[in-house]
Amino acid sequence: MAASSRAQVLRLYRALLRESQRFTAYGYRTYAIRRIRDAFRENKHLKDSEEIQTLVNKARTNLEIIHRQTPWHWDHGACSDHRGNYEGCKQRAHYTGIYAEPEPAKAKPGREVTAAQ
């Protein structure tokens, strides 16, 4: 494995562990950390660069999933990319509820509100 590829994998490994530490539930946190460590140990002897790249891409996808599931993510900017980049937040379908205008209150059926009351 080339030095730059090794550094990239180590950076990704640390990011996965760091993000997993943010799970509030003990069971989720310990499972995620154990699974990450086991997966990286299992594949540390790989030499095929194509297979390594496939696993790196899969790990990046998993990092994004973990990032979306941790409470820290919701408290500190719903769609920030850790660099303060909020471009495109309002266009993302799964964030529309955060930016939507509140709906006006509706009267309950059978209880019409009039100005004379």
C-alpha cells in the first residue's frame, strides 16, 4: 500500500472511531467501535489496490451514515460538513423539515373560530 493510501485509510479509521464516540447509547457506541476495529484488522493485510479502494469507499459511506445518526450532528448544524459548509442545505430533501415555514394553525373540526367570540 502506498504511503498516501495508508495515510488516507488511517485518517478514515480515526474519523470513524471519533464519530462513533458520539453515540449516546452505550450499546450502539461499543458495537460501532468494536465493528470498526474488527473490520480494519480483518483487512489490514490486503495488497490489491482496487479492493482497498472499494473498502475505503464503503467506509466513507458508513462514516456519513454514522455522522447523520449521532446527536452531535443535529445540535451543531444539521447539514454542516465539519468545515462550516452549509451550501445546498435547503435543497436536500431530508432537511426540508428544518427549513420549512411553519404552517398556520388550523381550527379543529366542529369548532369554528369567529371574530365575534
